Amino acid sequence: MIRLSRAALLALCLAGGASIAVARESVNISSRIISTFKIGSSETKFGPLEFLGGLEMVSGNRLFGSWSAIRFVPDRKHFVGVLDTGHWLTGSIERDQQGRLSGLSGVEITPMKNGSGDTFEGKGHMDAEGLALKSDQVLVSFEQDHRVEAYPDPGFETSSSVGSIPILVPTRLLRSGRGFETLAVAPPESALKGAAVIISEESRDRKGNIYGAILSGPLKGRFAVTRNGDFDPTDGAFLPDGDLLLLERRFNIANGIAMRIRRIPAAEIRPDAVADGDILLTADFGYQIDNMEGLDSFQAPDGSTHVIIVSDDNHSILERNLMLEFRLTE
């Protein structure tokens, strides 16, 4: 996660870890439709991905922003998200008559609770980064205080965490703000048998590979992901065949901000392996991107695979809240 401006100031102001009682809030979202992905071009095909449309979203509510992860429920309309300020974000996507993204509705933001039932607004205690829906639970990975917590589903918005899941990687090996941003659940019929998988953002082993772990099932254990170039994982989602779509981000002064999607073969996600994969898409500021942090995929009614990506604006006036949708055409 990249922390800038107001978000960083908020973390400093709340460094004492004071518990904050905040109720669920309904949030009005204004959306501007993004009709082209490459700036100045009507092109829609980018390798195996076809751009379907997008949104730039703003709100007068101070809590909206810092969107780290998104997951869609089976109806492909309602979603669950987490904000790295320690909040749940729930709502629905709306579509126009052509089926393109047109806005969000029913959006609510609710403070997350830890295992003791306390809520904390700030980075130190509830820096939520990864999210996965697993049977009757919602799993969330946190940075800084590195852990994966389970919440009951339904009822996660108002419930305390019901337990932690061992992450299999010693926390002393994890960088404070570069922990497990990717949390995804494999298909039940895959070799991983529905296990939750975590991948760190920029915490690396002695060979420079990124830490990962399979948290349960017959292949439970640690693995690694090759770090290609200066891109770091920020989220991922499994495809029906067991392959993993991995969203990656570049952020440095020399080359600026960029995003990338890599497809990790299912066979390479196993204990002691070093996984790699083909790059499906790379985009910089010549495209409609920002600080892209969350990714999910789902099967549309016609059987095609759709991929939705969201950005984290860090509550900065220099960054945008984006939602982009693609179709995987392979």
C-alpha cells in the first residue's frame, strides 16, 4: 500500500490506537463514466483483455476512498470491499442498457471490529488490504499488524473477528507496510481444494522472490512468486481453471505509476514452488489508471470471464477512485 497526504496524516494523528465508535453510514457516490481505457484512443482490445467500461467515483463523505480490495457475491451485482482505514464498504454496481458500468448504489461504510469488538480508524491496527469470501466467512488480511482475520457471513459488518488464521510466514520477515495485500480463495474443484492463498506486496526472501502461502488444504504450505521488474502484487483472483490473476503495481519516481495483470498457472501454486506467469496487460499513465489495488473476477451470464479493478486514492486530491471492467477473451 502507498500512503500519501491526508492518509498519512490520519495515521499519525491516531497513532495512539484510540478506539473510535462510528456507526454505519450510507454514502452517496457520484460517478463519471470512463468509455475508453487508452487515453486518446478508441481501442478496446489489450492482449487477451477487452475493455468494457469504467467509472471515476467521488463522494462528499470523508470515509470514501482508500479502497484496497473488492469481492463480488454470486449475483455479480453486490460487492464487499475493505478500506485500509479499517472500514467495510458494501454496495451494488449499476449498469446501463448496454450492460456497461454506470454507477454505484446502496453504498454503506461500516467500521471494522477486531477480536475484542473495538474499532480503530487508522493504519496501525486495522490496515485492511486483502479480502476473500470463503463459504460462511469473510477473510481479511491486514498489514502492519500482520494477520488474517475471519468474520462471519452474514453479519460481518457488525461482528467482531471470530478468529485468526495462521499465515505460515514469520511476521519478522514481513515489511511493515508491504505485507499480505493479496488474499484469494481457490476454486473448490482445483488442486488447492478451496484453500485461501496469500501473497505479500514487497516482502521478499533471500533470493528476492515474494512470499506467499497456501493457508489450508492438501497443499498447505509456503511458496514464492517471482518479482518481475519493479512491479509488486496488490491483489488477485482465481479463475475457474485454478489459474490466478495477479494485479501488480509500480510506483517509483523514475518510472511513475503503472499497473500490470499477470496470470499465474495453477500448477505453480504449490508448496516450495516459485511461481511465475504470463503478463496479460501493462498500463501506465497513458491509460485510465491510478493506484490500482483491488481485483476480482466472475463469470457473466454468457459464460465469459469479467475482471473488475479498483483503485486506492489514499484520500489524496492527487489520486482518483476508479473502477475498470474488462472481459477475458482467451
